[in-house]
Amino acid sequence: MSDYSPPVRDLKFVLEHICDLNEIVSYPAFEHVDPELAFGALDEAARFFSEVVAPTNRDGDTIGSIRNDDGTVTAPPSFKKAYGQYVAAGWGAVKGPMEYGGHGFPGSVGLAILEMMTSANMAFSLCPMLSSSAILAIDAHGSDEMKATYLEKLVSGEWTGTMVLTEPEAGSDVGALRAKATPNEDGSWAIDGTKIFITWGDHDMVDNIVHLVLARTPEAPPGTKGISLFVVPKLIPDSSGAPADTNGVSCVSIEHKLGIHGSPTCVMAFEDSTGWMIGEENQGMRAMFTMMNDARLHVGLEGMGVAERSYQQALEYSTTRTQGRAVGAPKTEVSPIIEHPDVRRMLMTMKAYIEGTRALLFDIAGAIDREHHAPDEATRLAGQERAALLTPVGKAFGTDLGVELTSIGVQIHGGPGYIEETGSAQFFRDARIAPIYEGTNGIQAIDLVMRKLPMRGGDVVDDFLAEIAAIEPELRSADLGAIAERLETGRGALAEASAYLASCDNPNDALAGATPYLRMFGLLACSYYLARQALVATASAADDDWMAAKLATARFYATQLLPQAGGLLPSVMAGADQLFEIDLTAVSA
Ligand SMILES: Cc1cc2nc3c(=O)[nH]c(=O)nc-3n(C[C@H](O)[C@H](O)[C@H](O)COP(=O)(O)OP(=O)(O)OC[C@H]3O[C@@H](n4cnc5c(N)ncnc54)[C@H](O)[C@@H]3O)c2cc1C
């Protein structure tokens, strides 16, 4: 299997030109950071994740995490070793709050590091990724005592965090959960219930695991309004902060699944486990959303990050595998498959979508940095709106593409792609979970249409479309008129789709159009980001092949991928009737 080469130049390019890192580091919260320092960290991270973490990816798949007869869970040995090095090198602390030992870098820089970790080994990356979301939730909503007890250990990576929502009867419908929280006399709570599918719910890489658990207090109202969030450690820390007493938390079993075998997916039992409430009673979803929004961006990144690794491997394979004779090649030769137009199409499709979604996801990260740290209210609000609008798109479009692109990666290998030894199949299997967890992609589409589209009476979407329109004249004067033309058409289609959805009297009609609408949105947004990159690249494309490739990629995307957006308009606007016309169960036999 080929090695992983982190796309550091593209990460720096996107941080500079899409996130505007120079502006972000000018905020007082980041006065200790400058772009050179951040970029130096990325160079170091690239070395670490390609040399230390990437080689563990195959082990994760073939050995997997194992639940032992005594109930303990053992991660693949190479994971444990790499995780120890990860903690020792301080990678977990890069964007952590400085008062708890973090380096306080912008989240957008943290995302670049996370991309490299995800491409290197997605199953491994889930553990630190969930810890970083838990840190956010505790930092934003926890008590001072809670922060003092948990944050330093989570930031360093000495302990890891989990996100504990799902129950057998409560998946997408979180409000149906039944886990109970009963008050103890000392202000803590007794947590009882069974949770399923808990990622890294138990393992042997650290001394303690900090579970963030959703449960209901007595008399809580039904649905999501009656949910509270609790921190429930696997081992209760003693007065010195060291993990001490067991806490009735156990891993009952782990799932056998399609991919991410290295990541233990646990059924967790909480039996009279002591927990402490995070934030206020019945406000658990608010606190959990802090964690979930962060995690949704990161899951979107999983799709793109795994696709990047799949692309690198497919590209290399296409230069060494020879089959047939390409048009124009000497009669005596067989050609590398990269010379065939259809293979080129597959490679260009992978490259263009990856670079487009990378920019989309980093724009969200930059918006979140602005939301939390910009000194002026207007910029903070704009950041908050941008992140809210684009997070469901980044999550769902990024992860749908993760599956599609890793499938193309398999296709480029031909038969060997279907054989496990090449590693290409693992990327495809690993990527398949990302459209399901962290809110299925269907739920993301509903979020986009029912909650995000109506923001500010539709003006948030309109502002985004106006931003796209604003670069079209620039593109035309930079000799990129073909891109401008396609953007204009795609923008018109999305505007029409948005207006239709906003005007639906029957909610089922809007819900029926949600998934194709999100796809249109993602298709257009990525073309816009690639167009912005092309505008930057025009200045130096003549002397720099990498920049010239940016122009070519933006052109390819706009002329060959973006037109799908217009094709989706009839699906968005078809309403729900056709979906319910047939009694599917009656005609299935
Ligand atoms: C490997 C793995 C790791 C996971 N990690 C975690 C974790 O760490 N913590 C955690 O709490 N959970 C975790 N989960 C659970 C995951 O978040 C849920 O599986 C997911 O939210 C979907 O819930 P469900 O499986 O019950 O599917 P369901 O909710 O039953 O959904 C089934 C289908 O119906 C659709 N659907 C459901 N409701 C609606 C609706 N209202 N409108 C339209 N369509 C709808 C869905 O989109 C989906 O296609 C994990 C799951 C897996 C498989």
C-alpha cells in the first residue's frame, strides 16, 4: 500500500485564502499565533501523521479493537503506541484552551491537523476528535470545578472523551431517549441506562475516559426539552485528580462492522454511575449541540480526508498499472492507465471534489473562529450565521462524496481494488459510516431546509448567493468567464430551489426536496470556493504548475461537475406526491 503524503501546500493555501488566517490571528485571542508559527506546526504535523500514524491504518482494519472476556477493550497495539506518541508530542493540545494547557491555536489550524490525522487513520482519529468536542462542551457549559477536574487531562490527551446519546429506541430521534438521572444528596446524579454505538466507549490507550451522557431527570418534560447532559467518568477522580473508584460504567459488547474496525463501537451500561450535570437541567441539547456542531464539521472532514488518501493511492496506481494502448502511444507500447481519458475523468473528479470540499469545510472552520473570537459583534454574527448555514452542507456533502470518491478509488484499481490487500477497499468501507453518524445525511438535509434556509427570513442564503455573484465579474475579467457563466447558472438554480422550498405550504413537499437541495448547495458552494482559488492562482499560474493546476481544476469542476446542480432542480421541486404514490409494501412481493 502506498504511503500518505499530507497535502500541506493545499492546506496552507486554503487557510490563507479561504479562511483568511491572517485576519483570524489578528484577533486578541490569537495574539500569540502568527501564520508562520501555524504553518510550521502543519509541517511538523505532516511528518508525524505520515510517519507515525499512517502506518497503523492497516492494523486497525485487520486486528481491530477487541473486547476481552473480562469486559476490558484492547485497541490495536500500534494504536496504543501511536497514541502515546501523539500525547507526548502535544498534538491534542494545539487548539485547546490555554488556561488548561492548550496552545490556543485557531480551530481552523486545528482542522488542518485533524485532516492529516483522519487521512492517516480515520478509526484512530475518532478518539482525539471526540475528546476535542467534549473539551468544547465542558469549556462552554461546565462548572469551574468540572473544568478544573477534566479539561487539563482531556486537552493533553491523557484522558479521552466520548459522546453518549444513542439508545436502541433513540437514534435520529434523540428526544426518545430513556436513560435516567436521579439526584444524589451531594448534588451529583445517579445515571442508569444502556447506550449503544458509543465510539471509543472503552479502550486501553488511556487511564480514564470522560463520558458526556444525555439522560432524563425525574419529572423532565418529554422529547428534547427534557434532556440534560452529564459528565460521567469511567473512574471517579480522587482529591488529587487521579483516576480512582470505579463508577458502574461498563462496555457490554462491541459491534462487528463494515469499516473503522480499529475504533471500538461499544454498547455501554451505566448502573448507578455518578454523574455531574453540565449546564442547566433540561438544557442538555443546547450543550450537546456545542459538541455536535463541532463533531459534524469533523465528520464532514472524515469524508474528504479518507477520499484524499484514496485519491493518492489511486493516482499512484494509475501511473504504474499498464493496460491497453492510449490514443497516440507508440504501437509497441502498453500505456499506464492514467493515459486513458476515462481514468483521467475519475482522477480529476476525485481531485476536484476533494479540493472543493476541503475549502468548504475550512470556510466553516474559519467562520467558527470568527463567531467565537472576532472583536466586533457584526463579524461574530456573520461567522455564526455562515457556520450554521454551511455545517449541514459540509457534513452531508463531504461524507456522501467520501463514499462516492473512495468507490471511484476502488474502480481505478480495477479488480485489485476489490481485494483487501491493496487497501483501497478499506477506505471505501471506512468512509461508509460518515453519512450515518453525527446526524444522518437525511437529517442534515432537513436541518438545512427547515432551520437554516429560514434564517433571517432567507437572507442568510441570499447573502451567500450574493457573495458568489460578486466574484463573477472578477472571474470574467481574469479570463475565467467559463467559470463565471456556470456559477451564474448554478446560482440561479439554487435561488429558484430556495424560493420554492421557502414557499411550500405542505411541509412534506419541502422535506421531500431536502436531500437534492443539499446536494445542489454543496455542488455550487464547492465551485465557488474553487473559483476563488483560481482567482488567486491566475497571478502565478504561468510559472507554477501547482497554481496552474488550481485553474484547471476550477475549470473542470465548473464545466463538468457543477452542471449537475441544475439537473437536480426538478427533484427539489417535485414535491412529495410521487414518493407516496405507490404503496411500496403492497407491491413488493
Ligand atoms: C460506527 C458507529 C459509531 C457511532 N458512534 C456514536 C457515538 O459515539 N455516540 C452516539 O451517541 N451515537 C453513535 N452512533 C449512532 C449514530 O449516531 C446513529 O446510528 C445515527 O444517529 C442514526 O440513528 P439510528 O441508527 O437509530 O437510525 P434511525 O434514526 O433509525 O434512521 C434510519 C433511517 O431513517 C432516516 N430517518 C430517521 N428519522 C427520520 C426523519 N425524521 N426524517 C427523515 N428521515 C429519517 C435516517 O436518515 C436513516 O436513513 C454511532 C453509530 C455507528 C454505526
